[in-house]
Amino acid sequence: MSAGPIRLSRGAHTALRPATAARITGGFWAARRRVNAEVSVPQGPDRLERAGNLANLRAAAGPGPAESGFRGDFPFQDSDVHKWLEAASWQLADGGEGPAEEELSRQVERLAGLVAAAQAEDGYLQTYYQLGPDSRRWAEPHWGHELYCAGHLLQAAVAHHRATGADGLLDVAVRCADLVDATFGPGRNETVCGHPEIETALVELYRETGERRHLELAGYFVDRRGHGSLGDGPADGSPGPRPGAPYWQDHIPVREATAVAGHAVRQLYLLAGAADVAAETGDAGLRDALVRLWEDMAATKTYLTGGVGSRHELESFGDAYELPPDRAYAETCAAIAAIHFGWRMALLTGEARYSDLVERTLFNGFASGVSIDGERWLYVNPLQVRQDDESRKGATGDQSAHRTPWFRCACCPPNVMRLLASLPHYMASGDAQGLQLHQYASGSYEAGGGAVRVGTGYPWEGRIAVVVDAAPQDTDWTLSLRIPHWTTAYEATVGGEPVAERAENGWLRLRRRWRPGETVVLSLPLDPRLTRPDPRADGVRGCAAIERGPLVYCLEQPDQPAGLRLDDIALDPDAGLSAEHRPELLGGVTVITSLALRHAVARDGWWPYRDGGGGPVGDAGSSGDGGRAEAPEPVPVTAIPYYAWANREPGAMRVWTPLRALTG
């Protein structure tokens, strides 16, 4: 697979460049990508047909069967088609052969043809407005999503061109971009779209076509935001609510911002686009702002799973350390956007910490978004579901804690598809010194003038073998291995001999003259561990979570003894944690077992609160105290990887559990 989602220009100002060829051949991510290729992506056209997306394109294309008017609840329905086309194109770039690939290619060309037929003569394409009054075009920037849809069209076209070499969809994208360029800019329409996306798409179109005006327009959109063109929301009498300027990052320019804010996906798509602009222009001021905003997000607004967005209200970032587990929104699209932003920052700076967070988000906050069988999806990814969760019991839909075959707002499924389809190009990079492995998956990777093969059972096993297949023979060459931030106790050998080098700033850099076939073995310890939260995270203070390697674990009801309520237990840090691989469970997972303490609290009073001054608990019946805490009972508990929850019958789940005792 040589076509990737980021192809830097020759003059890009980045520390690292994406791999020139990358292929995942086995292990955890190969299995998830195989389900994506065989189940999720092929279902896309049928899902889009049933939801009305394809009917909208046919109606916009002109006379035909009795299909007219717009179908769907949202003006951005077209973007789901564009994202599917991008996903399917990256899948075709894998180079498979056979009837399944032939059918996928046929469907790609069919849907690309629908998109082309629906485009207006002037390059405009958004069926919501094409099937309504022309006067509404470009007039509803807050909620219309016109530039958002255009951005996804551009990205689909770039993917299609890189995967197939065909120009048809790219020509559609160029006509659309030409219209955007003629419509927006200084002295023309000086507003921005309520949902960022066009910025990163324009940069990628510049990289594909060499037309610098696309890069300049992307830079304009990045710098225009925060100057009040959107303000608090539509003017009185216009459609849509007024959520406030921070919602769409119009409260302060990107270069001046000190904290991520507002709608999480919008914020992170904007920052990914700004990172692309900084990469191509060498803008140091913009780069510094991006580092500052990433640090704010990572340190104060990111869940243990890598998920972001703590508020259901407006799908937004909350305040610093506002990370409630049960009300976590943590939209799957936000995890994807965080990965997009983090990977760009890793390339821009060369720093390992960005890929540390990408790894955490990939294995946890992202992987949870699609079921193991590839059939069902989660829009939100909470870290706790209560025993008697009436708000979600039996619920389906976008904000349900139960997996759903599709959504009214179906942004997440094709977004997951396109990331999994393009995932090999998030694994490795290169520079003038050599090749860097950011993520560990069995496969082959070429970058920095060399080529390696990786074999590993990661994340279930900590042994990672890297064979150097090609490297310069007349000079030293560096193979760099990322040492995850969750460990310092690693071992590494070359040809069976321990290496003298030690990791610095997250990178173990092995520089030497390499012989073809030499093997590096990196061993990462995968002992289960308890993790405690920052004490400022009120919602989980006094709790701990279980982790093993890059995986966050959770307790889910189906794995516990009958009758055990997850609300009634506490983890005992002295009980120990044991790992056991169970190939028959949830597609094959390593579980963590331990003993917890169950507290039976007698509810024989009307008042649930107790004396907190250290004195004896009074008689519940006479004093109004909420109950008598009985002696704790040790009970066995089993934790599964968080990504695998909600794949069985509905039930309670929690990542964070109180430590030691539930005081009574």
C-alpha cells in the first residue's frame, strides 16, 4: 500500500515524513481491518441507500424515477457518501484481488458517478441546497455545512486519485475547490464554515495538484476563524440555535488560543487543518499555538481512553479536568479527529508523545466505536454505565450506550471505515537519518531510505521483532523505536546482543551500519497495572483503573459473578492482578482477574448521608443515617479491554472503580 492520507510536498517543513510504503499483514490491527474490509465497508452503499443519501444525489442529478426533494434530517448527508468513498478508495489501495475487490471497485465507481452527476455546472455540490432554493447557498454558514461537505468531497477525490490513478472524481473536486476559491476570501465572502474540515482538505488537494492557491485558501480559513464572522450564532430569525462563539472556535484566533474549546470534533478538525498549513508553510507561530493547544487537551481534557468531549451538551470539551465517566460524550468522530491531529503533530515535530496519545486513542477510544463483528457502532463512548441506567435502557440511536446498526447522524461509521482503511500509514515515518516506528503492528514499512518488516503479537504480547530488509550500505542509518510512555522497563537486542543505547524523549535510536536481515527485538513489559487519576478530576477521585500495555480495561457485567453489582465493589490494590489470554472470548482477548471488596450496605433508613467527621455511625433507624456498612466480602472480578465492551447483552460497565473500600 503506497497511497496514504498525507503526502507532504517536497518542500514541507516537518521533522518527519510519512512512510512511502506501508502494509499491515497480521495481528490485532490486521484482524480489525479485515472485518472493516469484508463487513463494514461493503455494507456502506446499502446503508446510504436506505438512509436516503444516494437518492438525494440522484434527485440533484436531474430527471429520473420519482425521486425528488431532500431525504434525511441533516444538511450534511452528502458527507457520509464522501467519507465512504474515501474509505473504499483506501481499501482499494491495499491492492487485493478477487470478486470482493472487483465488487468494491464497481461500487466506488457507481457512487463516484452519482457524485459527479449531481454536481452543478458551476462546481457547486450539496444536495440539501440544490434541492431547495438557490438563494440559500452560502447563506447559512453556521449550520449549513457547505464547506464541511466540500472538504470531505476533496478528501474522497484525493484518496480515489491516489488509489486508482483515475481523474474523474478529482476533476469534480477541483471544480468544487475553484468555486470555493472564487467565493471566499478577502473582499469576497469573508465568513468561515461552522464546521471546520475544508482546511485540511484544501492542503491535501494542494499536495495532489500542486496548485498553491488551495494552500493559501486553507491558510486564510485558519486565520479568519476567531474574528467574529460566526459570532454566537445565526442572527435572529435565521434557522438554528445560538450556542456561542466558542462552540465553533470563533471566540479567539487559533494563534492566540490557550485552550481547546467548544464542539470537540470541530476544534480538532480545525487544528488538524492548521497543522497541515504549518507543515507546508513553516509557520513557527502557528506551530507554537498547536503545541500549546495539544498540551491543554492532553493534560486536562482527555479521558484515560484517549476520548475527548466531556459534555453531551453541544458535544463539547468541558472545563479543565471535567471528565465525568458516566456522562462522557467522547464521540467516536472526536477520537478520530484527535488521531488526525496527533499524527500531524508527530510528523511536524518528531516528538514521540504525540504518537503515545495516538496509540492510546487507537486501541481504546477509537476501537470501541465499532463492534467486533463490524456490524454495529457507538456514537458516544462513556467510561461507565450504571447498573440501573434508566436513561439508556432499551435506547437506540446516536447517544445510546448500546451499539446501533446506523445513525440518523451517520458521521461516525464511515469515519471509522476510512481510518481503518488508511491505518497502515499511521505506523511509520522517515527522515534523513532513517526510519521511525510509531505504532507496532505486524507488517512491512518503507521510509527514510530503508525498509523493515515487523512481527508481533502486540498488544497481547510485548515482543516486537523488526527485521531490517534494506538500509544504506555505505553509511550509518538509524532505526528509531518508540518506547511507550507507560513504561521505562524495556529490553532491546540487535542480533541477540543487548543494545547499549537508551531511550531519550520516547525514542530508542539505533544508529549503525546495518546488514540486510539483521533483527532487532524490543521487549515491552505487559504486566497489568492500576492507574490513578489526577486528583483534580472530581468525577473519579479516589478511584483506579486497570491497564495492560496500551489497553485500558473495564469491568462489564457479563464477566462478573451472578448477582454482583458493580456499584457495590471497590478494588483492593493489594489483591494483585493476573493476566490470562482467552482466545474464545470476544474475538480473542487477554483478561485481567483480581479480587475486589463487596460492601453490602443495609438500606434501613431514609437518609443516604453519613457522619464524615470520623465518629461512629449512628443507628440508621433512629438517626436517619442511610444504612449500616457490613464487613466487606472478597469477590472475584474479571476485566476486559475497554474496546470490547457492549458486544454482548446490555449491562453495567465501568473503567474507574473506587479503591480499597466503600466507606460507610
